[in-house]
Amino acid sequence: MQLAPDTVPVETAPIQDKIEDAARLVQPLVLERIDSEAASRLDREALAHQLGPLVGEIVAELKIQFNQREQGELVTRLLNDMMGLGPLEPLLADDTVTDIMVNGPKQIYVEQRGKLVLTGARFRDNAHVMSVAGRIVSQIGRRIDESSPLVDARLADGSRVNIIIPPLAIDGATISIRKFSKRAIDLDVMARQANVSPEMATVLKIAARSRLNILISGGTGSGKTTLLNALSQMIAGDERVVTIEDAAELQLQQPHVVRLETRPSNLEGRGEITMRDLVKNALRMRPDRIILGEIRGGEAMDMLQAMNTGHDGSLGTIHANRPREALTRLENMVGMSGITLPSRAVRTQIAAAVQMIVQVSRMRDGVRRVTSITEVVGMEGEVITTQELFAYKFEGEAADGRLKGRFESAGLRPAFSERAAYFGLDRLLLDAIG
């Protein structure tokens, strides 16, 4: 069994060290000899065309022995530092990389095909990491320094970024990037990738078309946002959809979408706009559906009230490891709203508002799977009652390390069959349940 992470160097270490050493010497001389203001107006290709001969001259002056390939690599490195995010640029361009994790200047991990991999990429020093971190946050009008050492941001392509620096990060600045997927993944693609069975994909499509309020539950990096995007593709084009997120990353295809994003407080501790503020405001915007990127606090109460007052078909995600745990967490979050209600009253609200919980997990072979589709049926005494329609049954491990298992239907008639019949989808639903 392989316990240590794989190592996939971006370049061989000696070549990378040689180019890094050269970049440290060449970059100040390049900046002295070019018109920075004029260079800032050029696109990458035009700037590369100008830098090539100049770098060649400087390399010759410094008597650095470089072949043509190494010199081209040096120009690319300088361009990445001047216009991009330095050593992170090749990783951002690699479609097989889904997450990038910088732990100080000399350690950059990626998630590649579901596995954690140590790359050969590195920064020159802590100042280089801080320079790139500053460039990221400045693009969205924020700052990162000792007075504001923790920032959530996003890149121009929509990728989500978290940055935390000393003194909070003891071993140096840490940058975590959740890359924005360039291709929209729908439920059919997920079925082909064995993230769900074709029957489960059909049931989820019908649930979204039938305007069920659906909660997607899972751990960090389990694929909640990907599934939320896939479900959102079932929303009709004539509906007004309001999305609420900490960092906008949903990729809705509908023409009538209003995207709202929270805002942290300023250095004086003022101006914060919370998820709860935005949910309250969204209710005044005549939405047909509300999509909450992540439910994690007092906004749970406002979301439940919205679901119970005509905004059916709303979607949200929550951090939980099992459907029942998702309901418990939702109940606890209602308590964070400051509104004091008896437990039974809260559970009654939840049972009336949420109709389905979809549990998604990243399993130890790196594959993300929908492990449960559970309906919320109602209340029995003090307890919210549920029934599981589908579950993933683990059966073992194949020789290549992939897990073996099957998606199994419980064969139960869904409680939302009548609702599906209203939309003319009941026959299709019953066939999928089998």
C-alpha cells in the first residue's frame, strides 16, 4: 500500500533550480531596461516577443550557459512572474489538476485525478509567495497583510482561493486554490463516470424538474458544488434564479440568474455583508428559486422559511457525512439565528421545507460518488422521518486500486411520486426506481 503522496515534478529539480537562480539574477535587470508602464499594456504574446531578445542579451552578459529550451523556459518563468501567478501558472493550465495547495515557498501539492501529489514547482522564497498572494487579492480590491492575514478570493476564471499568512500560518504563507472547471458536468456525464448510476441520475433530474427542495450533503472536496451545478441544469430557462455564495463559483446556464456574494468587514470591522443578509435580501427580489452555495449558520432559518413560502425548487449544500447528520446540523444552524424555538417546531420546519438529501463522498480511490439519495418524508412524534431511495454498496477493491461496488435501489415508491405526476414524470420515476 502506498502511504506517501506521489511526486510529479513540473520539471526535473536541477533544471528548475538553474532557471530559478537565473530568474533571480535576470528579472531585476529586465525591469530596469523595459518601460514597465508600456509593458503593462501589452498582452502576454506581445510581451514575450519583446522579452525574448532582451533576456538573451542579459543571459549572455551574465555568462549564464543556457540552451535554447532553457532560455525559453526562463522567458516563460519571467512572464509568469510579471503577468501571472508565478510557478502556479503551469498548474492552473493543467486540466487534470483540480486543487492547488501551497504550503510555504518550497512545497506545492495538487489534487490530480482524485489523488494528492507533490509537484516539483516552488517559489523562490517567502517574499515571492507573498507577492503572488498580493496580486491575487488586489484583483478583487482586497489586501493581505498582518492586519488582515486571512482572505477568501477568486481568480479571473472563477477559481476559489483561500490565503492565510503569518502570524496565523506558522510555516509561511499558505494558498489553497479550488480550480474552476472549464467544462460543465451534467448528470449524464456523472453517470458515465460512475459517480452515480443512470437510474439515480434520472431520479435526480426528475427531483429537480419537480421543484423539490434539495440539500446536497458531503465533506470538504467531495464534489458538492459540482453536483449542485449539475442539478441546476434542470432549472427551466424562464425562471428567475438567485444564487448566494461566499465566493461565486456556480456555473448556471440559465439566462435569468442574479449572483450575490458575501463581503467581509473592512479593517475597521465594518461593512460585512453575511450570507444571512443576502438571503433576506433575495426574498425581496422575486426569485423563483434560491441557490445557497453553502449553508453554515443562521441563514439556515431564513432559507427554511423561504422554502416553506413558495420558493420551492431551491438548492443548497451543507457539510455533513450522512443524511441524518445533515438534518441535525441544519437544526443546530437554525439555533445560530438567534431565534429561540422548541426542537419540535424547528424539526417540523425542516421536514416541511427539505424534501431530499443527496449524500456525496470522495472515496479513498479518489472517485467522488453519490452514496445516498434520501427523501425527507415527514414527522413521527419528535423525529424527522426519512426513506433511502438509493445507496452505494461497497464490495471490495480492484487490482488497480479502484473500489468495487454497486448503486442499489431500495425499490420503495418515492414520496414525491404525486408531485412528479403533476409534472408528467411519474411513470419515468417509477421505472427508474425499478
